[in-house]
Amino acid sequence: MVFACLQLLDLITTLIGFRLGGVEVSPFARWFTEMGPALGIALAKGIALLIAGICVWFHKEQVIRWANYYFAALVLWNIAQLAKALV
């Protein structure tokens, strides 16, 4: 559940960043955004959720716990960048 919420927060903050003129830094996600920013990021988030589902299926929840730390930091980074852009 935390993982899904972090994915949603990353999606929202990234899309707001795009609106403010930001660019995607991740090469993987940037490749997807060539199809359109919203669609690309949504696809990347969908893949992340699929991988998380596979981790649950194979009882590798610790992988998701570690990913939560990464995505929590990423959301904080996005928020900091948004705050910087708005000042």
C-alpha cells in the first residue's frame, strides 16, 4: 500500500514539474515520456506496480520495503524541486 501511494505521489509531483518546465531525469522514464509526458510516466508507474506485484507473488516484500525508501526520497526531491521552481 505504501509503495502504491509513493508511486502516485511521484506521478503527481512529476506531472506538476513538467507543467513548471521541468524535465525527467531518469533515462528509463524519459524514454517513456517520448510517447507523451502523462502517458509515459503512467506507463513507468504501471511497470513499477507490476514489478512490485511480482515481488509479492515471490514473497520478496523486502525488495518493496527498500524501494519505498528510494521512492520516498524521490518524492521529497520532487517536492524540493517544485518549491525551488516556484520561488
